Amino acid sequence: MSGCAARRYVAAALSRCRARGLPLWEPSPARGLRPLGAGGAAAVPLLLPPRRHLSSRNRPEGKVLETVGVFEAPKQHGKYETGQLFLHSVFGYRGIVLFPWQARLYDRDVASPVAEKSENAAGHGSKEVKGKTHTYYQVLIDARDCPHISQRSQTEAVTFLANHDDSRALYAIPGLDYVSHEDILPYSSTDQVPIQHELFERFLMYDQTKVPPFVARDTLCAWQEKNHPWLELSDVHRETTENIRVTVIPFYMGMREAQNSHVYWWRYCIRLENLDSEVVQLRERHWRIFSLSGTLETVRGRGVVGREPVLSKEQPAFQYSSHVSLQASSGHMWGTFRFERPDGSHFDVRIPPFSLESNKDEKTPPSGLHW
């Protein structure tokens, strides 16, 4: 079965299992299959197969399916609690919720009845968009699933400025992600360590009297409080052009002094989604970066982060992160992505304008993993 065919199978099977409360399964070197649930229900692979055609000659030996949990009904109202296990509905990885963030979602596809054109600080016309509250979650990604997340430029990580004089030095905590409420497919497990991540047992402990049975350790609470300015997700920007939806989430990373000047850093995460069945490929990026100091920079280039992703019905989304620095405490970014259709024609997709704002009162550098 090809990777694309497998993804179609998994998507359909997941939908059936969510409705019926069937178990999730993953490859295991154990011999034979575990007994199926009541009624002999069909099993569903949680991890996707390699992106190559598998035959009887090259299929991994001794790989069978083993249950890892049972789907729960997704929450239509309210938030998921710390310790909630989930499957990402788009990227397919297993994860666990650390804590929620209340963000302001600025969706330019939802037109305000009194929306008018205006000139913002960056000097370009834009619609006035009202933000609405939307829940995101800080999560840990299961390390076993990272090789299977092919729709992302890298397994997501939260990057920090390093605590020394090199103003450009960054370090990252891999396997730490931000997930929107609607992307959570919750499940439960009887495994006391259901997620493989180096921070899992530092941040969480098993308590069978709780629901979910994984509760925050003091180290998680202290780490969240200490790093709040650098972790906080506050604004999310979204816009759709010709059925390609672009979502941008900017994060302030901090300020460093370099050559008698202040350098402010931001990370931004971008997700591209194809809402149509037509296959398209990203070819070029065009950025405009405005700084409060009065400078306006133009950046053009092939693809993004060294890749030119294809968005198809089987793999409709791609996500990546990048960084920007300014010699001013705030600014704006906006631009376009150029996509190519199968017939060779091109079209431009708007990147919603977003602000780069700093936490001016924060003087202490982020502390990363120092408790």
C-alpha cells in the first residue's frame, strides 16, 4: 500500500473508530496480534507507513499491530485538561496536552459587516479584522512519531535566544508544539508512560485517581511561569486565497544587545492548507518587513526553508517555522506565496499581515530548561 493510499485508509478508519470508540494501534515487534475488542472490531494503524511502496520483499519483518488507546469524543465546548492524550487530526502524531493558551484569532475570511479598507502602520491597505478568542494548547509530541510527520519542514520545536553574548545564537526544545482545539482527537490509554519525550516524566506524573490520569508536576508549573513571555501564544492570523489557507502565529523571543544597538527577535510559524482537491505546489515567497525604525525590507526567494511543498488531497497541509530580527521594538510583516498548478499556471496567495510586538518590560532572558 502506498503512503497516499494508507493515509486515505487511515482517515476513513479514524472517522469510523471515533464514532465507535475503537482502539488505536501501532506497529510492535511482538509476535501475533493482540485479541481484538468486543465484537472483533477492525484495528487502525496510528503510525503511517514509510513513504515508499511496500512489498512482501521489503516490508519490515515482525511488525504487527498493538493497541495503544481508545478514542474519546472530541469536546465541542470547554477545554482539554493537562494530561489529555490526543492524535493530531492533520499531522497524525500522538501527543499530550501540557496547558492551554487563549489566543486572539484574526480570521480575514470572516468579513465584518462594517469592515472597511484602512492604512495600517506598515503603510499598506488591509481590512479591519476583529479578533475572537480561540483555544490553543502547548503539547509534547511523541518522539516515535516524528519520522512520520512528512508534511512539516521539521518536527516542531520552540526556539529561544541563548543566554550569552552571541545575539544570533538560538537553541530549541524539540517536540514542543502548539495545537488548535479543533485539531485535537482525544484518546485514553492505560499505559503509565504513553508518550516518549525527554520532558514527559519531568513535567507529568501518573495518578490513576485523576481524569485524565496524568497531572502536572511542580516543575511544569514553574517552567511555564518562568518562561511565560517566550512561550505565550497571543495572536493568530488567517486568510484564504483561491482555496489556499495561510495561518500565521508570531512569537516574541526577546532582545539582545549587539554593537551598541538593541536587536529584537521573533519566531513565526506558518501553516499552509489546500482546501480544494486540485494539486498545487509552492514555488516562491515574497515578504515585506516593516520596522518601527522606518525601514522597509523586501525578501524574495524560492520555496520556504529550502523546500517547495506539494499540497494535495492526500497531504493538504504543510507547516514550518522561521525567524526575523529587527533593530526596533515592533514592526509588521506581510506578503505572498506563489503557487503553481498542474497546467503550469501560477497564482499568488496572500499572507495575512501580522504585527511583531515585543514585551518591553521583560529584561530577563528566557531560561529554557533551567528550572
